Amino acid sequence: AVTYWTYTGSVGQSKWAEYFPDCGGKAQSPVDVATVQTQYDPSLGPLTPLGYSQHGNKPFSLYNNGHTVVVPLPGWMGLGGLPWQFTAVQMHLHWGNGAPEAGGSEHTINGQSSAAELHVVHYNSELYPNMSVAMTQQDGLAVLGVLIETGEEANQAFWNILNYLGRIRHAGQSVSIPAFDVQSLLPSDLGRYYRYNGSLTTPPCFQSVLWTLFTETVKISHTQLMKLETVLYASKEDADRVVMQDNYRTPQPLNDRTILSSFP
Ligand code: B30
Ligand code: ZN
């Protein structure tokens, strides 16, 4: 048995299900959103980030976990507008190789990839005591997915993360960064989104996630996108120097699921 995994190679995504059985389940993420097949659900109201802008005086940390770069979030941040109260846990990114035509997002819309994708992970704190317990439960997690495209202008909010990647080049490294307004990373329209039940997009692929994918994308500059490739998959002790890129899973079968939309 293996407990580690990668995106390509001998323990790459085509092998995940051999070692992590849930990765072969019927409700996996990400998915392609075929917009003509989505179904409008008028009960889906706008989501409300709670305390995202209230960062206090404590710095955040930024961590290279060997598959992505993660910012753990303070426990007072949460998400309203869902059937339960959710508490924020962390946010992280998925990206490609910086080539203009190449993808990098996990979710796709009508078969189209975006350059990168931001995930803000929350757990159901009304029903479960912590993230570890919640991620094994079918109604345990809520993840916000934000598609990131490249544009002409730099996105000032993203510098709050990208400026510090040089300090966490190796897996296992972390750095303290100034706290910032997490809501500034999100699109301005939080009322238009797709909703479906899916999974963690990485092993152990537990089918515990209520996914929200915003229709509005956020834009960063190409220079900013390239900054993500400052980071390596390997730890400092490791001989190989593989650049962290293409850390996204390809879309999984929708099977009998319906993707809902919050707008007609
Ligand atoms: S995602 O948003 O679906 N990409 C986890 C959370 C969100 C997503 C994927 C995974 C998660 O919490 N996984 C379990 C924790 N990890 C530890 C970690 O932070 O680094 C265990 C693991 O994967 O083996 Cu790597
Ligand atoms: Zn993710």
C-alpha cells in the first residue's frame, strides 16, 4: 500500500483508485459543467462569507504541502447561506504549466479549462467537531471553487500570497505572511454559481463535499501565474527538483448527478 500520491507517474491520478478506493466512486470531483444540462434552482441564494475580511492582527501562514500551497484560515471565518453553518479551514490553489493555451483548473465549463483554480475549504461545524471527522461524512464539507484566468492587469489581492512563494520552495516549508482580506480573492458576484455534490479532488477523494463553483472568474496577470511555478513538489532533502505544476485532477464522470445553477 502507498500513502503518498502524485499527479503523474507510477502513483499518478490513473492509479489513485487502486490505493484510495473512494477515488473510484460514483460522485467524484472535479467535473465538467455542461451548462445546457444544469438545472436552475430558485432556492439557491447568495453565499455569504462570514468574517473573511476580519483578519485581526495575527499573521497567516503559507505552507507547501507537497501538492499545493495552502493558507490555513482562522476558525472565526465561515460561510453562510447553506443549510448548515460551515467553518473555514484552509484555502489552496491548483494550476497548470503557464503555457497560454494549457489548462490548470480542475473544474471545466463546457469543456473549457481556466488557468488556475482557488479552493476555499470549510467543514460543517454544526454537525461535526473538526475537519478530520467532517471529511469522512457525506454532508461534512463545503468548498468554494473560483476559476482563475489571465488578464492584462495584476490582481493586487493575489500578491498577498504570490509574493511569498520564494520562501516555501520546498515541500514541508512554511512562512508567516501578513494577514489580508480573504474576500478580496473572490469574485464580486457571489450570487451566481453552480452547485453539486462531489468529493475531495485529491486522495483520499472522500465524497463529502458540497461544491460551489462561481460563474464569475477572477483575473491575474501572466506574470502572477508564472510565480506559482516558483514552488517545487520535493522537500529540501530530496534530490529531484520537479517544479510544482499541473497539480489538477481531470474531470470525473458526472454519473447520475445533476448540477444545479443559482440563476435561470
Ligand atoms: S479539494 O479542495 O477538494 N482540492 C483536502 C481538502 C480539500 C481538497 C482536497 C483535500 C484535505 O483536507 N485532504 C486531507 C488532508 N491532507 C493533508 C494535507 O493538507 O496535505 C491529507 C493528504 O493529502 O494526504 Cu495532502
Ligand atoms: Zn483543491
